[in-house]
Amino acid sequence: MQGNGLRDRAREFAAAGCVIVGVSFDAVAKNHAFARKLDLPFALACDEAKQVGAAYDAIEPDGEDAGWPRRISFLIDRDGTIARVYWPVDVHAHAAIALADLATLG
């Protein structure tokens, strides 16, 4: 799972000055339970109204998954500019790839 890889390398992200924030369409209680179950050391923001998802084109538009969140990540630089979009996400390699890209931002 994508969150596990980020969790397992959270110290490396922090050392690089990166803040990880997950976004979910679930309610606060469900996100809290999920984060506790997986021991996630980063925040999970709740986007029940799907406003953030819509703004970042992170909602599946068609098919059987229509309306569900895409498994997508964004690397946002210090200026607030999206430096890289990861979609689709390789959940097994994602943390390593994102750390390598983070190192290129300087």
C-alpha cells in the first residue's frame, strides 16, 4: 500500500524537509482509525465534499470506480508549485521514486 511505503520512509522525507499529507474522502473518525491501524506518522486530511479531489483531478470520472479517489500523488515544491504528478502510482516503488525526485528539487 502507498501509505505504508511513505510511513516506512517518513524520517527520510522529514530529513529532506518534506511534509506528507494524505487526503481521503472518508470522515474524520474513519481516517483516524485508519491512520492508527497503519501507524501512519502523517496527517490524513478529510475531503468528504471532494473539493480537493476535484481541484487536483483526483476523482475517477468513469467506469465502476467513478466518484472514487484516484491513487495519485503530488510533489509540491517550496513555492507551492506542483513539481511532479505520480499517476498511476506504483505503490511498491512510490516512496523511493518520490524521495529521488525530492532530492532534485534542491
